[in-house]
Amino acid sequence: MEPLTRTLRTAALLVFAVSLRAPVGAQSPPRRLVVLLAHADDETAASPALARYAREGVQVYMVIATDGSGGSGSQTYVQRSDSGPVGDALVKARVEEARCAAAALGVQEPVLLAFPDGKLGDYLGDRTLLYRLTDRIAKEIERLRPDVVTTWGPDGGTGHPDHRLVSDIATQLHRAGAPGMPERLVYMYLPAEAFRLANPQRAEPPMLIPQAKYFTVHVRFTPGDLEAAKKAIACHHSQFTAETLQRFLPAMQRLWNGAVPFIPGSPAVSGDDLFR
Ligand SMILES: [Zn+2]
């Protein structure tokens, strides 16, 4: 064979091999992000980032563990100063609010697991309940097979026992390599200042919030993403009064400063020495 012919033939074979691996016009499946939350409105901590990824074509699913029935008392991180709906009316309202927020952010219909609000911390004292919740969350992860999972940090972000337990379960599934659980787990937080501004009457110290140096992932967002986030937050009528939103939204905007910070939940320490 002539050298040139041989070269052309090799090139043709290479093109053929590449075309087998990536057929022309083939689309990779959309990426998926699961946001594992204790309550409808928890997505507020990461909402501009969720809007951004939804806008970029990522399938974003909010999986909400509780039914929202306890969301009008002292357990909420941004308290209402007036009286909102209670009982079944509150549960119904919060389902609608979750759907409203999902639509505002452009994410998928929320997945509502309807466990009792404000009670997840008690599950630690009952293994049957703990396993039931773990199994339910594991099934959703296996069904959705996300590329990334985000949830509250192990401290619950605001210290809320419900937040702590969903974080604990997500971390456990991640470490155990549960079916469908991706390598990428990141923790979200409400900025400490925003928490303080929204809760001037609360005594919790900002020591609940990790030091800035641990936030090593900063997801930038556009002004349009921020507008979507503001609309989503305003959906949660049962949780935020207009007056609270007026204080809270500008504070969140200032604190985010164009990027939502996250802490990686995947192990950062490796090698053969704990100190290196
Ligand atoms: Zn919450």
C-alpha cells in the first residue's frame, strides 16, 4: 500500500471509530441535580443556583421530606410575626407554595415525601421511623439518579433537627455508595447574616454557620436567576410576611454577591497521613 493511501485509510478508520463512540447528532442525557430538603422554603438557601442550572437545561428536583405542618412556629428559620394557616390548611398551603417556588425557579415538580414536620429529630429515638425515612429518600435517589445532590450541612444550616436529619441521611447514602447516589454531594447554607437579620429575636449564635474558608464552591448566577429566586421566595406566603421579605431579600442579595457558596461533602483529605 502506498504510504499516502495507508495514511488516508488510517484516518478513515479513526473517523469511523470516533463516529461509533459519538454518533452524529447524539445528545447526552440532561444532567440532574437533586436538592434534598426538610421543608418547602429550604431551597431559599441555594435558589439562584437552582434557577441557573434549570435555565441551563439541568433537571433540578427538589425532594422535600416533610409535609410543612409545623411551619408556623418557632422551628422555622424566618418567623412570621402574624398568624398564618395551621393544620391541614397549612399542609395544603405549603404544597402549593412548593409548586409555586418550583415553577418560579424553572425546576421540576417537587417530590413531596410528607413526613411529619418538626418531628424528624425525634426519629433518632426510633429506628423503625429512621429506617423508613432513610429508605424513602434512598428510593428517590435511586429513581432520579442525580449527577449532584445538595442538602443542608450536617449542622442543619440553621441547627434545625429536621435539617440535620436529612443531611445525615444524604451523607450516609453518599458514604455507603447507595444506588443512584452520585460522587458529588455538596452542602448548602443560609448566610449567617441573613439568618440573624431575619430572626433578630432569636438567640442562636452564628457559630452554627461554618467558617467562610470551608465554602470552596461558588456557583455564579445572573440577575435573571436572582429575580427567579426572589419570585420563588415570595411564593412562601405562610413563612414570610411582606415585611420579612423586604428585610430578607436585599440581605440575601448582598450576601450572595453574585454567587451561592457550597461546602463539598465529598472527602477532601486523602493519602496516608491525617495531617497531610
Ligand atoms: Zn427548613
